[in-house]
Amino acid sequence: MSHVFHRNPKMDLPTAVGGQGMELIDSNGKRYIDASGGAAVSSLGHGHPRVIKAIQDQVAQLAYAHTSFFTTQVSEDLADLLAAAAPGDLNHVYFVSGGSEAVEAALKLARQYFVEIGQPQRRHMIARRQSYHGNTLGALAIGGNAWRREPFLPLLVQAHHVSPCFAYRERLDGETDSAYAQRLADELEAKILELGPDTVAAFVAETVVGATAGAVPPVADYFKRIRAVCDKYGVLLILDEVMSGMGRTGYLFACEEDGVVPDLVTIAKGLGGGYQPIGATLCTDRIYDAIVGGSGFFQHGHTYIGHATACAAALAVQQTIVDDGLLDNVRARGEQLRGELRAALGDHPNVGDIRGRGLFVGVELVADRATKATLDPARKTHAKFKARAKDNGLLLYPMGGTVDGVRGDHVLLAPPFIASPADIGRIVDRFAQTLNDVL
Ligand code: PLP
């Protein structure tokens, strides 16, 4: 009997004992290609010597100092790196320990900003259907998964939802990207007007949708139009890049590709690349100045914010990405991955869509390509896909289920940025084998 309260206690899990580069190894000696980086976490792969050394050096020097007593050089250096790389004046970095905490901090920063500037009536948060922002109460409240919220509804603040930008399923026949983007911006504007423009604090969206829909990028100009609506009504734009940020799309911040600067952006998974739990929320000068020049401090905090060892790991991960030119590799290998998946599976009757950006790739599984009819939920295809891929020595992140009425099975691929052309070939071979085994 295990005393660990596992995520899914009924599942029989192998014991992971090692990790080398692209691979994880279990206690039976079986090797798995980590083609999803866990849940898009592992950006440098496993056992990277530079990161290991940085962690060892930091622990030997100073593992942790509470941030109400001290700052540390390593957290300052990491914040400098992130602020310099972030678009616009996202110059202030609030460190946390993971993605949900980063989202909570963003929501509270947005709320406190309006309290500080004398607009305390701004309280509403608008997010999108088909979104995941985390499992803590604030993040859960804004997320688009009704079934995840359901048992906890009495504990949650009310959030409001508009349509996601999901061209494959929700763009109308004959509708151009531009018209689709405008329709969605109009929907957001209508929601803001319905709630009362001076009561809305923020609009929250994943720059590229991850877990709920499988690497769905926005259509061109979507975020520019959303930014314009937010600006028109003084609503803050929060982009959640917990999954899509830190190089996953081929840009350090995914929103760089969309040409927009949010007021707040959250990052986590790829920040520490799995070597340490760390996340962050970045905010602009305007938000920082209002809070620091107002009440003087952000009314928030956790014991482990700015943890020195976590910062050392993240700093080494981010410096390696720059020094080894890995963003170029992410873009090139991402093109290769999508190209080879299309060549190998593009005609398969159950493959509806292959999409994504950089090494953030989604494959949508359908019952019928022509009608885009979804697979019968009772078949639990995503679960079978994950298990069979594992048997085939491939780690993938498939998801399924009904998300606010939209049903879909998709498989997320998010391999480490160090992937070689041959690694991508092996991933595609095992993916194709798994698809043929399952469907
Ligand atoms: N936001 C997004 C976009 C995510 O994908 C996730 C996790 O999958 C989270 C927030 C929550 O992050 P964590 O699981 O680290 O709390």
C-alpha cells in the first residue's frame, strides 16, 4: 500500500528512477521519450549538467532566505534577465512556486491596482471557455472547465466567460481570420458593457491554449483586437503563459509573436524546466508604481517566494536557452514535428487537426474528419492513448472530456528544446504506432 495520496489513487504507476536528456527511466529499466515534458515543463530535458551544478552551488552557499528579511543576488539576476527579455515595460517580477500561484498573484495585483487608483468598484474578471488557469480557488474560478469548478462552487468567486479563439472548431464557414478575430473582440466588448465597463478589472487568457484544447494558437490579430477593447474600457489584460511561455513557442514570451504587451503575464513550467518548482508574475511599471506609490506594498506573499535554489535553477535554465540558441531549435524542430506528423498522420481518418507553435503541438482526434464529430466520450480515447503511448516508450499529454459543451480528444506534444531531428523522427514513429494501436 502506498502512503502517497496519488493524483489518481487507482492507477498503478511505475517508479521513475532516472532522467537523461530526452528520456525518463523507470525502475524496470524501461526508457521513455519525454515528448510532453511532463505537462510542458521540461524545457532542457533531464539531468542537464549546467542546471545541476547551479543548484548544487546555490544550496552549498545559501538554500533559502525569507524574502521579508533579505533579497538574494540570484533572484535579482533572474528578475533582471526576465525583465530585459519581456516585451514592453513588464519590468517587475513577483516570484512564486508554480502556475496557479502565479495566476493568483496576477488576479490580486489587478484587483489591488484598481483599489490603489481609486476604482474599487472594478471587481469582475472575464476569462474564456476552454481555458485552464490552475486549481487554487481564484485560478479555478476563472478557468473554463465547468466540471472542475462544480464541487467547489460555494467556495469560488463568480467569474465570467466568453468564447475562446479556436479556429478549427468555432470559426464560421467562409469567415476570414480578421472577421473571426473581430467577432470575438466584439463579444468581449459586449460582455464588458453587460457587466458595466467601470466594474470590470481584467480579461484573462492563455496566449496559446494548452491543456484544455491542445496547443491552440490564436488567429492573426486576435490579441491586438482584444488589447484594443481592454484599452478602450480601462480593463487590464492578463496573459497566462504558464504553459506557453519561456521559449515553448519559439519565443521567450509567447505574446511577442502576437505583437501585444499585456499588463500582467504569468509564467511557470518552463521557467525552472522542472529542476525546481518556480513561477512568476510580471507586471508593468504602471501597476507597480500604483501599488508601491500607493499603499506601498502588495498585500500577498508565500513562504517560498523568491526561493534562492529555485531561482538558481531557473537562472541556469534560462541562460542555457540563450547561450545554446535553443529558441532557434524550438522553431526549427517545431516545424519539423508538425510537418512529419502531417506527413505520417495527415490522412488518418481520426486525425482532425495538427496545430501549434514551436515545440507546443496539438493533435485533435475525431470520429469523422469531414464533420469533425468528436469521439464517443465513453471510449475514453485520451486515456487509452496515454497508456498505449507509455507502453510504446513515449510520454504524451492527451486530454479529453466536455469543456463547457465543447467536447474533444486531443494529444499535446511538448518535447524538450534540446530535441534533435532524429529525436523528432522517433517521436513521430511512436506516435503513429500508438495512433494505429488505439484507433
Ligand atoms: N495556467 C496554465 C495555462 C496551465 O497550463 C497551468 C497548469 O497546467 C496552470 C496555470 C497551473 O499551474 P500549476 O499546475 O503549476 O499550478
